[in-house]
Amino acid sequence: MEKRLSPADKFSSALEEYAPRFNIHLNAQAVARLREYYEQVMAWNTRLHLVAPCSPAEFATRHVLESLLAVEYMFEGARVADIGSGAGLPIIPCLIVRSDLQAMLFESSKKKAIFLREALRRLNLNERAKAIAERFEKTTALQADFITCRALERLTEMFKTLLDWSPSASTLLIFGGEALRREIEKYSLIFQAIRIPESERRFLFIAKRQDY
């Protein structure tokens, strides 16, 4: 009888199958650690609704591989502020595959911040990353080189607040669709839109923070 694959097995298989379509190379160690991250998210998801219900393959592509698109645009030793971290996307996958990155994860939900701290601890990332249980706009902007954002609630409405908060020399790496593009264009930012593989309507927007 053929062995039945667990959700984690299906996740790992999908990660390896689809990574080349995203032009991402993952070694065995990265796959194993991303699998561990997936298992942690699934273990907490029923209680905290970290992500919408999805198949292991969808989590691999829609969440993890999409998040990893941002890695290419971060220089070595970059300091990152991740806004509205939720399940830790996009920053935790990025931290897993890039040991040189440092990050602050901003999450207004105290319960989700507990998950983030536990995930960082279990993945041995807590020396390079810290979860802050606070709305980002109520804090002082950090010395961050990059601002990442993928799942901030009402992102288009909050975009100007995010822009005002961001350090003047930082680069925004934010995920969204055409509504977000229009918001970025409104402030005449220099930006690039990278279409996300396996998606027709989502982009990674790379926008330079500058006086506008």
C-alpha cells in the first residue's frame, strides 16, 4: 500500500516542486526549517486564525515562496521592519533562508505576537529578530533599511501612515494588487512592480522612500 503523505510532507514536496518557478533555490536545510515553520503555523492556526484555510501546496506557493521573492532585493546584513506580521509573513521565511538578516516584527494582536515570539524561539531566530506587540504607528521608526508588509489590514488606507513612519532612506517591499499600485503612484514614488508567479493580480512592489 502506498504511504499516505502528511500535510507537512505535501508542503515540503510542493516547496521543492514550485521553487524553480519563483526562481528560488532552497537547499535541504532550508526546506526542513520552512517545514518546521509550516507545522508551527498550522498548530496555532485553529486558535489564532493566522492564515485563511489553505492546502499545504497553497501555503508553500501563496505564502512561503511568495514571501521569499523579497529576499533578492535585500542587501547583506539588512535591517528589516516587518509591519503587520501576523503569521510571520513575509519575514520569517526570509530570516530562515538568510542568516545575515535582522528584523523587528510589528504585530498589534497580543495573541499573535505570542505566536511570533514562540516561532522565533523554536526556529532559533530570536537572536536576530524580535516581535513587538504594538501598532507600528504608535512606535518610533527604527533604523531599518527595508520595510516589509504583506498582510497589514487595510493596507491601501494605511499606506500614507506607513510611508510617513518609514525611515527616509528605507526601501519598501510590499505585496498587493492594483489598488496598492494606485496608492503608490499617488505619492510619486520611484517604484518597481514584480508580478508574482502563479498569480495574475498580485505584485511585489519595491518603492524607494523619499521626500514626497
